[in-house]
Amino acid sequence: MASSVTAALAILFALSVAFQSARGNEHVCTCDAGADLVCEELPAEVCAFAVSSGGARCVLERTPEGTPRCQTSAVRVRAHAQLSGWLESDVCVRACGADRAVLGLPVVGDAAAEDVRALCSAACRDGCPNVFDLYATLAAGEGASSYGHRVSLPAFCEAQKNAAVAGNRRMMAGMSPLGAPVAAPMAAPVAVAVAAPEAAPAPCE
């Protein structure tokens, strides 16, 4: 029975990848495929960012022998997110600056600046709800643990976006209008040495 379920999942994953290639950069959801998605039955290559049919997030771990394997984590997706039975696409993993080979759950506080910018990009925030939801959940948990209050990743991204827009406006305000004459820079004054007048010769006695 287990082998038949594993074979069905393998066929399901192959079909979902083919569907993803045909549709471009869309994520892959297997919610209505009819077969339960179990983290422990997923290949290691697609484990990270997957969500089981029960709504639990899958994580990549290593066996004592060092072999990667997929496990069910204690982190669950939000009830309204409708992400159960989800296999994430490589396109979304790249768009969000994530790493599918990471062991365990990612630590948002350790993310580099370019990774945070990728998370807050429109491609990730609007086009990859599964990855963004994971990082938003983890950021809230890390903030509560480290600072005593929840950290909102959506609010942070919005503030970062507004700051960038304000910076662009300030830069544009300091520029001359297109086609307006630009005054040439004034040359610095040059000091000129002036010779002192010679003294008149003394009169003869």
C-alpha cells in the first residue's frame, strides 16, 4: 500500500512539474489532486516549502547517516491561507531569495539584505503566497521570542517600499526639469599678484 501511494505521489509530482512548465512562473498546488500529500513520502528535492494535506509544513532534515529526508514540522499554515497539499515551484523559491536545500526552517533574522529585498519584492509577495506566508509566520515568532512583540513582515515590506518611494521623490525634486537650462558652474576666483609701485628717485642736492 505504501509503495503504491509513493508511486502515485511520484506521478503526481511529475505531472505538477509539467503543468508548472506549461504555465510559466506559477506555483504548484496539489490540493485537489485526490491523494494526500505526506511530508515523509516526498523526495528531498521538493521537501522544503511543501505543505502536507493536513496543513503542516515540511522540512528537510538529515538522518544520523547524513542522508537528507523530509519530515513534518510543528509549524502549520494559517487556516485562511488555503495552502494545504502544496508543492512549491523553483521559480518562487528563486523569486523570494530562498534556498530549497536549507535544513530545518529558515531563520528570518539571519537573512541578508538582498534576501529581505527579494522577500519584499512584488514577485514574491504577490506571486508566491506560500513562501511569503512561511517567512511572515517565522518573523512573527522570532520577534515575539527576541523582542517580546510580534514582527509583521508585510508591514516591514510596506515601510521599506514607502521609504524607497520617498527617496526617489526627493531625488527627483533635486533634479532640473527636462530641457531646462542648467547654469554653468562658476569658476573659482584666481588670485593675481600685483607688483608694488617703485619709489621715486631722491632729488639731487
